[in-house]
Amino acid sequence: MHPISDVSSLLQHCIARAQDVTICVCSGRDGFEYIETLLTLDVTRKVKAFHDLSYESSRISKLNRTSFPMIETLLISCGYKIEALSARDFDFGTLDTVTRLRIYAPLAPVTLKFPIIVPPSVQYLELSEVPQKVFVPLLYQCPNLVECSADVRKELDGPPFTKPLILNHLRRLDTGAMNAIVMSSSVQHLLLPSLEFLRLDYLSESSLDIVPFCRSVSATLTSLTMRMHLATSDYEIFYALMSAIRALSPLDGDCNNLRPLHLPALESISWYSDALGMAPRILLDSLKNWWSDEALHLHLEFYGYSRSQQEDWTSGLRIEVDCG
């Protein structure tokens, strides 16, 4: 076996004989020669998936339909360099064959502050930390969205939905903090007729507008996940949130069907909390006489408390949970 002396020539030889290619750029400097080989027009016209793990402004201008007419998947890692980028660096509007788009910053807690322009072909969207004022306008650009995951870290820092938004194909929505999506002023404009999975993070300053939201858009919802980041003393907030979720059911003693009136397809509710596991009696009292439907799975997971605090869950309390 002989060492490969000319990697660029080998790449060109292989790509010339391929019908389509996937390019992953991991370095912006050490492999500059090879990157330039990969980004010639003859090569990019065959690209179906492009993963740029060192997003450089010098490559941004080449991300257009002329250079990438076949691209379907685009993954961009901004890292610390996001501060050096501008609004034009997040304009992917001409890439109308892209169906999967992921933009994230794995090494730094940075926020995507600029407007993001995407083609209507996008079906799967994943964003790292993004403000509401960027996230809301972005949804209007994605009528064919099927799955959306966006880390909306700041709550209510931008305008709500002010005009109709219909996402007929959206099945999974994970938006992190409660934001414009669950504001009562947004419900009249937002329609998600196919939504099956919803995940929200609940912070103490959040609105409890989840009830009208679920009543309006989630008849098809099968899974509801809530992550609660509460201080140890925030049990009043927990009671309020539990009451809001319970309000989705008529709780009519004469009703033979105890499934939630507004969530007829619901199969699973998951609660993740960093404090509630410390007060099992409060939790159990809140869950008493809830929906008695064997088909409805309630998953509780607590984290961030010590072994001694876990001992608060006596065997009797555990049996009470199991017998629900």
C-alpha cells in the first residue's frame, strides 16, 4: 500500500464519478486546499448534503441555488464566529431544494440575533438559541414544516403572532421556553391541525395560556412534555400549572368518558422538574382524581436533588403513585 500524496486529486477523481455527494467541512484553515477543491462548481452541483462545522463568511456567498441546485440537507455550526457574521450570512432563501436545515452553536452560548431567511421547501428545522423576534417571523416562511426544534430561551421578548399562520403538516414542535406560541393573543392566528408532539419549558415568569392554546390547535396531540425549572418554593406556580392542564378536561363526575375533552388523542404527559421531587405530598395531592384512563401514560422525572431528598419518597407514597 502506497501513501496518498495528492488528496485533492483523489477527491476530484472520486467526486467526478459520483451521482451525488455529501460534504462535511470540519476545518477552515488546516484543510483550506481540500476545501477549495470540494467547493468548485462541478462539485457543488452534485451536493445533496452540506455540513459546515466551521462557518466562514468566505463560503457563505456560494450557498445559492446556482452553486447547490441539488442540496437537500444543510447543517451549519456557527460557534464563536457568530459575532463576526451579519444578517446577509443567514439568507438561504434561494436554496429551494433544502428540506432539512440545522443552525447551531455547539461551543458557545450565543444567540442567533439576525433574521433568518429560508425557502418554503424546509420541512425539518432545528435552531440553537434564538430569540422570539427571530423565531416567529421564521415560522411564516415554512408552510411545509413537519418538525421544528428551536431553543427559544428568552420568553416574550418579541411580538406575538399577528396574522394567520397555518402549518398543516407540522407534527412535532419543541420550542423550549413558553413564548408567543402559547400567548392568548396568538391563538386566534395559529392553526396546527396535525400536531402530535409538543414540548415546552415552563419558567416562573411564564404565562399559563397553555389551556386556550391546546384547545385551539391540538386535537391531534398525542404527547405533551413540560420541563419545569422552578425554585424550591414555587409550589403555587406548580399548582397553577397543574390546574391549567387539568382544565383541558371537563372533570364532570357524570361524564362516562374521563379522557380530556380537548385532547382526545392524548397518550402521554411527561413532567420534568428540578424541585418538585422534594415535595411528594404536594405532587400527589395535585394528581389526585386526575384522568382515570389506562391508555393515558403519565411520566414524572425529577432531577437536581440529593439521595437524602429522594428518601422523602417513602414506600407508601410510591404505592400511592402506582395505584393513582
